[in-house]
Amino acid sequence: MRIKIINPNTSSSMTERIGLYARRFAAPGTDTVAVSPDFGPPSIEGYYDEALAVPGLLAEIRRGEAEQFDGYVIACCGDPGLFAARELARGPVVGIAEAAMHFASVVAPGFSVVTTLARTCGMAWHLAEIYGMKRFCRNVRAVEIPVLDLSDAKVAPLLIEECRRALIEDGAGAIVLGCAGMVDLCETISSEIGAPVVDGVTAAVKFVESLVALGLSTSKRGDYASPLPKKYLGLLAGMSPT
Amino acid sequence: MRIKIINPNTSSSMTERIGLYARRFAAPGTDTVAVSPDFGPPSIEGYYDEALAVPGLLAEIRRGEAEQFDGYVIACCGDPGLFAARELARGPVVGIAEAAMHFASVVAPGFSVVTTLARTCGMAWHLAEIYGMKRFCRNVRAVEIPVLDLSDAKVAPLLIEECRRALIEDGAGAIVLGCAGMVDLCETISSEIGAPVVDGVTAAVKFVESLVALGLSTSKRGDYASPLPKKYLGLLAGMSPT
Amino acid sequence: MRIKIINPNTSSSMTERIGLYARRFAAPGTDTVAVSPDFGPPSIEGYYDEALAVPGLLAEIRRGEAEQFDGYVIACCGDPGLFAARELARGPVVGIAEAAMHFASVVAPGFSVVTTLARTCGMAWHLAEIYGMKRFCRNVRAVEIPVLDLSDAKVAPLLIEECRRALIEDGAGAIVLGCAGMVDLCETISSEIGAPVVDGVTAAVKFVESLVALGLSTSKRGDYASPLPKKYLGLLAGMSPT
Amino acid sequence: MRIKIINPNTSSSMTERIGLYARRFAAPGTDTVAVSPDFGPPSIEGYYDEALAVPGLLAEIRRGEAEQFDGYVIACCGDPGLFAARELARGPVVGIAEAAMHFASVVAPGFSVVTTLARTCGMAWHLAEIYGMKRFCRNVRAVEIPVLDLSDAKVAPLLIEECRRALIEDGAGAIVLGCAGMVDLCETISSEIGAPVVDGVTAAVKFVESLVALGLSTSKRGDYASPLPKKYLGLLAGMSPT
Amino acid sequence: MRIKIINPNTSSSMTERIGLYARRFAAPGTDTVAVSPDFGPPSIEGYYDEALAVPGLLAEIRRGEAEQFDGYVIACCGDPGLFAARELARGPVVGIAEAAMHFASVVAPGFSVVTTLARTCGMAWHLAEIYGMKRFCRNVRAVEIPVLDLSDAKVAPLLIEECRRALIEDGAGAIVLGCAGMVDLCETISSEIGAPVVDGVTAAVKFVESLVALGLSTSKRGDYASPLPKKYLGLLAGMSPT
Amino acid sequence: MRIKIINPNTSSSMTERIGLYARRFAAPGTDTVAVSPDFGPPSIEGYYDEALAVPGLLAEIRRGEAEQFDGYVIACCGDPGLFAARELARGPVVGIAEAAMHFASVVAPGFSVVTTLARTCGMAWHLAEIYGMKRFCRNVRAVEIPVLDLSDAKVAPLLIEECRRALIEDGAGAIVLGCAGMVDLCETISSEIGAPVVDGVTAAVKFVESLVALGLSTSKRGDYASPLPKKYLGLLAGMSPT
């Protein structure tokens, strides 16, 4: 089985970190490939960044279909372009917020999301809603660290502190990490706070792996039907559906 | 007051029709300009089309800010890129589905949306939900006519028939037209079925006009704060926030 | 176009203030008339006051229909008698809480209502619910000032302070003023707190103006059908539907 | 214990029927009195009728407080003036739709309401929502018989037929009768359809009886606090809160 | 009329206290019997305890049917086995949380539940949801006292203190006691805090009494149909439905 | 990794079928064991059956903990005893309805459940709600075949027919099989109807496998904390928590 993991921002160091953990958690027999688009924003910190990350992400899905991947992970916690990607893909496409929230809802009566910037908290709430996970989401908290500063050594203590507060103040039983860039901190945080911490990247790899193993692909009935063929104009003409 | 109306698809005949009706309904003292992006899909009939229409739309919002427009209308019934556009704009940005649903909820206890293709019904339901209009939305119905065939003479009778069914079968008291391309049929349908029919294009023009007259601009606290400055890579580099 | 604005309490000084701002925000070509009923409570500070304000309000709607008004504003933040008024009126009828909440939901991801007495907070929550605006309503706050004391000079600083708290503590991006009597403070508060503040009176005038311009009247299918003719007994016999 | 049952319309034959069944179901030691207001509409078939029935109803609650009643039933299925009445009353006030829905939700997984005119179905849905009973309410059906024609012999078969349809088509396990005027048909319908049928009048009598026996009165903290004293003007001056 | 009250834990002192108050609040003509199962947990403080209390409870319902009881109260605030019990019983079966929440929702705009252990708060929220009472439930609070220590003299002041906090901090207008073992403290607490306090045991007795008086039994259409006859294996073979 | 799959009914032929498919879909390195309790109902077709299946199921979880299993599947579509099982288990516990609904919500915009008896449809709706999956659940349909007759050759065509109807009439994009006993029909149905069909048994095996691989166990903060030690009486004394 081959799974393509797309980090929708263009920061390759982050993509490498993502790829490393994807490989570590993939089952024997699962090949994972982690890529970034070759155009778009270096980090996604708002709706505008997100909107402009999506074309690059979709280009990777298209390439992935040509390369016959069995499934896809969208490795950004806003799950950008998820539904559009499902129109393109035969196999399953899972967002990392989606996978993390689903899994968290099963190991605890409620979870809190701990994310980067406060301006993206609304996005997390919105995703919780559309995935049906709002009833489990106790709170969305931000540590106010930009996405690309997450690898700084000072970040772990701040995240641990915020996660502890989530357990106590929100009554959360588990934590969902709100950014793909936190993938390497998951284990540390979990053992520090003594509660399940769900990282979306590794969660989504297992989620897609499961779906593929079960033979479940994206339903082409209704919303996720393939794009209708038409000619796009100008800059994005190369992405016209055929 | 100057309002920019952006048809996010690249079909100029549709943009002209939109512009005509915008001007007709604008108050004295309101200048409206209707444009299409110079790149992207010729029609929006799914999530993929929508995702690839958004960059062109946002480019028009950016240009609009440079030109000091007071407000914007997004003239496609999926309201693509609405939140991203709000990050860019000082003034209000309103989607045509948004405006039409708000107004319909005030003139009737419930409305049905009548749209083009069944594959986009899910989008309309989703918008109804995020605008708080789900409690008013009795049904979303499709006549299975592609967006660019709406100007065909055979369309009006089909739409009228479907709207009649909505009144009777759904218990709707009003109709929301589900595509900007239906703007010229609004009056005819309303007089045929004897119930309020809300076209989003004209509704959104009045909605934005009202907000501007009231001095209400997009709040920069929280989700709609301006994009953080950063360098985008490749194809979309020209759209980097500064 | 002629719009009748009905302050459902009998306090004429408040009606004058309302009328002044209605005229100031009305478009050229819109005539507004602001009136109070000639019977009922001098201020509305609970369900009982509200219930007894409604007959006087409805009498004004009846008169308005005879005088061929094109639309109506109910200028009290409990939006009393709104549905009954819609049964009487051909044109649109809009409540000021309704208009303010709709507009606020478009310029910010969430708003807080700041109102007079805590005992009326439940009403505001209830209205937010029936208009579909609960998902945008972050909080309803009271400054504990009686309606008729709002013109006191000491009120503005208290309101500004409470609005500031709403932005910070509730994460609101905009404020909805919870009483028609605050109409003259809207601009001051907005410039003090640096965020959109929506006054219902002026919002509702623009809302009705828009509906009338769009040719949208109250649907007579379903709940808002005209009252069935019958003879009322005693005190209210003069209000029997004919 | 003394319970006052107020039929908010002025039709005394209906009040008598209500009084008869109230007495029949009251426990030993419970005195019930059924009254109509001396002003207002003869039947309630819409929001306008309802709004103009409320003052008369509230006058009866005021009188009831002077006469030291222990609790009140509002015997119209729109539960008009319920919250205003609670501001006036020390003891509990229960609407007949409220009591019937509560009881029905306990004897079946879901119920349908069968009411008089289709134009009042929206009201029933609204009440189901504010009482938390929407999740149990499978449907609201109308037989299109005016309230004052319910005593006609032809009515029972029509109601039985509609109730049967509700069981089969809606998957309802119980029926809530949607009008106080159906009180005398409850037993017949139930034995005909072989499922629980809840009449609101008798249900509300038992509900109030229970609350009074438990020593539960209307909480004066928050929304149901007594009306603030003030002078009303004109026609309704006699109803000023003191 | 004969009502069987089943305390689903095996602690007979608690059962006696429950029986005492049931008799005290029952109407003349109502016989109440309070029992405990002869097997199962001595107190219910979590889902596991609850699951293992249910068989004993259901054995008592079966016996009750043989003894022709008219209705049943499940006297534990988790309302364990409620739906299973309804499959067995002809007459109504009411849980004490259910009855208390229903009644509280009618005497105040909102209530808080004050219960024993924090680990059971989730249960109370869940019940509030399935009964439609979530919209009235302001908060669920725990005093962290084990169920069997409730008779300790030190408990009353702690409960009073927590109830006071609920009124102020949660904006609750009434209190629902979260454990059958608090039945004897209801009056004291209410008079101390000056707001309605609803004890579930006495509430449920009145609730069942009302349903029986109204002739309402459990609907056998749908979910509560009698168990299908089959042979159970081993330990619970004696409980096979016949 | 070792996963224990508990069929909560005592029918060993069904357990064998479940075990077969569990093994077939388990990853290399995952050992699965399928068992039935040694007491309780032979099939679960209502709340009463379910309640009496739970003690046997919990006995198997206890045994499983002693045997150091890493995770558990509850292989009945009512997901009986799920929360109680989570109190006992260190590792994750997943219900088959839970897993199937989660996975279905990711491969299609909506699913329908196709189950055995109509009397259990309410259960499926209830589970959809508590898992947050109600927004994806288009319908729950029953073929009216008892659980133990599912192996009959006549069943497959009936199920296929009902699934087809679900796609067309409910607008479902995927199907969730509503009974563990349908596990062997999943592939056939899917290829016949041309849409994803999710069987809960195999779904739950992959779900638990993923959680264990991710190092996620049941959070012991809050509702799922271990049962408090106490002595149970009589028949179930052997199950007292220690």
C-alpha cells in the first residue's frame, strides 16, 4: 500500500519531519511519501494562506493519482482542500485534524485542541463542527507561536504547560495537537501530562492505512464525484479537469 | 460608495448579466463594478472548481483594496473564498448565498434553495449551516442544468416548476435562487409562483450597501485579521501578503 | 419608499431619538416616520411589559397598512410582536435585534450583545436562537441600567467599558447594542473600542430599505398569512381582524 | 390546592368543556376553576390572535394571584403568554402544549402533534424547540378544521385517521393533541388507534398538581422575576405592574 | 394506584429513606413500595456500577409486572436501565433524573445539577441531552462525596454552599439534586438558598402518578416493544424473556 | 499486538464468523481472539437483551485485562457496555457501530445504516448522536430479519436491495452494516451496489489496531476512570471491582 502525505505548505524541513514520523508509524507493507507543493505559502496561518495553499496541494493529489497512490493525508491542521481533494482521488483522503479528532473522541469523553496562533482557533472549531466532533471538543487553545518557530527548543515547555491547563480548566481527557509541526513533540507531551495526546500526522497515516486495508475508497456518489471536464483560464489552466 | 462585484468564474457573459442587475438595484450614489478574475474555471460546479476559482477571486479583492472599494460581493452561490476575502478587505465582503439566505429568513418562516446541479446541493446545505440559516432552509433542490446553460430559454419553465414544487412539497414560503446566473429570472419566477424569490446578486448588493452606509467594516479582531506578511513560492508568488 | 418605525414603548423622547437616527441613515428617497403606540408600557423590561406593548404596536401596524407604508421596523430589542406584525403587513417587518444580529454576523466571526437589565438577557438569547444567530452570539451582557435612564451622561463610559470586556473576555469581534435607546451612542462606542458596533434601529432601517428595494414582501404562504376575520370581545374589540 | 385554568380565548362553551375534564382528572383535594378572559379573540388561530389573547389571559393571572391560586394552566396549545404569566405568578404556570409534550416524551420514543389549522404548525414546532422536546417531535400535522368547529361530530373520524397516519408515516409512538378543544376526544382516539394519546388540558392539570404538591413555585431569580412597577398608558393602564 | 420504586443499588438504608419520602409525597389513593434488587452494587458511581445494577433492577420490574404495579420509578440519578425497563413494563417507567429535570425546566429558565462525584457529571449531561433538557441545564457540579456518605451531617452545609454557587456562577434559577440519597435534604436546601430545589425521587413519584391518572402507559410501538422471547444462557438464564 | 473481540451474544457460530473476518483484516503482527460471554442472550434485539448482555461482556473485558490484551472490540452494533468497558480497560475499546460510522463519515458525505429489526433503529440513531455522527447519518433502515437468521442465503439479495434504496432514496454515499452478523456479506454488497459498504467488525479491528499503534490508551481522567472498589451482592458478586 502506498500513501502520499502532502504538507500543503512549502517548508521542506517541516515536510521532512512529517515524513520521518509517517514512516515510523506506518505498518510493515505501507510505503509513505511526504511532499510539499512547489508553489504556495511557506506556512498556513489564516484563511488567506490556506486558500492559496490549496492549488498546490491539489496539484500533488493529481500527480498522486497519476502515480496510483492508494490514499492521501493532508498534513496541515486546517485540513485545506479536503473536499476538493476527494473529488480528485479514487482512494481515501484524510485530514490530520480530522483523524486526530476522530481518534481522540474514542479514548476520552472530551479533548482540547492546542494550536499555534489564536487567529486560527476559529478554523479548528469549524472543523470540529463539520466532522461531528464539536460535542467532544472542550476548547481550542493557542500558544501564540508561529508555525515555523515550532522547532525551537523553548516550545515544548510552553505546549506542555498549555496542555496541562487544558486538562484541568477544560476538563479535557485528551489533547489534540493543532499543527503538523508538533509531530515530534507528541510522545514527550503525553508522558509529561499523563494523558493521551493525539498527533494528526501519525493519526491520519493510520486512518488512511485502515481505510485502504478495508477496501474503502472515496464514494463517487454525490459531493465527491470527479470534477466535470472544463478548460480553466490563465495561470491555473494547467489544472483544468479532464 | 463604490462596490466591487466579483463573479469568481471567468465567463464574461455571466459577469455582464450580473453587472446589469447590480446597477439596476444599486441606490443612487452607489457605483458598482462587476468583474471576473483573469484566471480560473469558467464555471463552478463542485469543490475542485471552487478551490481553483478562489485565487483569481482573491486577486480581484487585492486589486479592489488598492482601488479603495468600500465593499465587495462574491457573486457565486458557493460563496467561495469568503473568509479569505474578509482577511484582505477593510470594508464588508458578502457572499450572494449569504445575503439571499439572510433576507429570505426575514420574509418567510422557511425557504428552499433551487440550484443547478445536484452535486452542489451539499455546498448549499453547508453554507446554510455556517450562516445560521439551516433552521430556515427547508430543502435544497437541483434542476440538473449546468451553470453555463442557464441562459437557455428552456430553463425558466423548469425553474418555475421546481420552485412551485418547493412551495408545496417543502412547505417553503420563499425561494432562494442557487446560482448567480439566474439573476435575470428572479422577477419572472416570483410573479409566476406568487411568493418571494430572492436572487443573491441583487440581495448582496443591497446588503453591502447597507453595511457601508452604517459604517460597518470587517472586524480585524480574530479570524478576519489581515494575512501575516510572508513570501509565497512559485506560481502564486505574486499573491504573497505584504 | 415609506418606512414606519414603531417604538413599542410609549416614551416619546426615545421615539424622537430613534426617529432622528432613522432619518440620518435612510437613503435618499426613503421617508421614515417614527411613532409610539398611544397605549401600553413606557419601557419594556421583561416578558410582561413586552406582552402588553404588543397590542399598541399592532395597532400601529394596522394604521400603517391603511396608510400604505412599504415596510416596518419594530424598534425594541426584544422584537415584540414580530410574527403577529408580519401577519398584518404586506411589506417586510424587521426587528432591531434581528437586523443588528444579521449584520453583525457578517462583519465578525462572533458578536456580544450589550443590553440594559440582566433580566432581559434570556430574551436576547432566545432571539439569537430563533434568528439562527446563536452560533455567532458569544455572550449577552447587561450593564444594569433601566431603559429610561440610558440618556444619562454616565451611561456612555459604562457601556464602553462593558463592550471592551466583551471583546476581550468573550472573544467577540463586534458588538450588538441591546436597546433602541442606545442609538445615539453607537458611533462613540465604536470609535472608542475600535471594533464594529451595530445599533439595531439604523440597521433595521437599512434592512427594510433593502428588502423593499428588492421587491421582497412578507410571504403569505404559511405562518405569516393574514389573520382570519373574527370578532374580538371587549377592550380589544377594535382590533378584530376583518 | 386550588388551580386556575385559563382558556385564553373567549368562547365559553370551550371553557366549559375544559373545566369538565379538568375536574374529572383532578386529584381529591384539588379544586380547579376554568375561566375565559372577558376580552380578546374567540379563538386563537395565528400569531395575531395569540398576541391579542395575552392581555386578557394576564388579567386572569393577576386576578388569580389576588385570589391566591396555587398554580395555573394556560389552556391553549400555543401556550400564549407563558413567560409573562410566570413573571406574575408565585406558583407554577404550565402550558398545555408544554405538559403534553413532556408527558408524551416519557411514554414513547417519539410523538406527533395533531392540530387544527396548518398555519399554526410552525407554532407547535417552535414550542417543541423551546421546551427541549424537538428531539421527540416526529411531525406536526393539521386536519384543517377551525378551532370552533371541533365539537362537530364529523371531527372525530378525521382526527382518528390523521393520528393513524402519524403512527405509521411518522413512526410516532404517541400522539399529542394540538388543541384544548379536543379534550373530550382523547380517550376515544386512544382506544381507536391503540397508542397513548396525550391531551394537554388534563396533562397540565396533573403537571401543576404535581409541582404544587412538591412545593415547587416559579423561581424569581432571572427571567421570571416580578414585573418592575411602572405606569402603563391608555387602554391597558389598568394592567400596570405595581 | 400502586407504584413500585426501585432503588437500583442494594443499600437498604437508602431504600428506606427513599420509601419514606415517596410515601410522604404520594397522593391519597397511591400506594408506593420501595425496594432494592437482591444482587448488584451497593452504590452506583460510574458506568461499570451502573451496568451491573441493571440486571437486578430489571428483575424487580419483572416481579413488578407479575404483581401488577401500575407504574415504576427508577430511583438512581443515572436512570439506569430505563429503556430496558420500558420494554418490560405496561405502565409508565420514569427515572428520577428525568422527572426532576422536566419539572425544573418549568419553574425556572435554567437549572444546575448538584451531584456526588465528578466522575458521574458526564452521565448527568448525557441524560440532560437525551431528555431534551440540555438547553435548560446550566451546569453539573459535584461535591465529591461518595453516595453512601450522604447521610453524614457534614453533607448538608457542603451541598447548600454548592447550590448557592450554582445560582450565582451558573445563573441557574433552580437546582436539581443529583442523587436519590439527597432526598431528605431537599426542603432544607431550598429554604436556605431561596430557590426551587427539585429532588428526583419525589418528583418521579408525582410524575408516574400523573401518567397513571391520565391513563398513559408505555407505548408498545417501536423501541419499547416487549422483549422477544428467547433463551438466555448461564448466570442470567432466569431472566430470559418469555 | 493482541486484540480481543467480544461478541456480546452467546451464539458461537456468529462469533466464529466474526473471528474469521477479524483475522483476515488484521495487520501482520496483530493477534486477534474472538470470544462470546458464557452467559447472557443468544442475540441482541432490543434494550432488554442489550442490558443483559453487558455483564457477560464486561466479564470478558476483565478477563482480557488479566490476559493483558492491548485493546478490545465490542462486536455488536448497539455497542453495548462501551463506556463501562472503558472504565475497566487500560487500552482502547471500540464499538463496531462506532468504528463503522467514523470510517463511513470520511469516505462519503453521508451514509445510511442498514440493520436487522426496525425496533433497533432507535438505538442506531442514538449511537450516531453520541458519536457525533448524526450529521452524516441519512437514515437507518431495517430489513426485518432476526439476527440469527442472517446466515440464510435469502438474506443477501434483501440487503442488497435495501442498500440500493438507501443510495437512491436517502442520498447516501456509503452504507454502514447494522449487525456484526453481516460481516461476510460486506464485499458482495459493496461490489453489487458500487459504493463503499462499511462492516463494523473489520472496521473496529483496524480502528483499535491504529489506536494501539499510536500508543493511545483510554484516558483515565474523568468518565472512564477505573471503577471504585466495592463489594457487589448476590448473583454478580464475582464481578465486584477491586
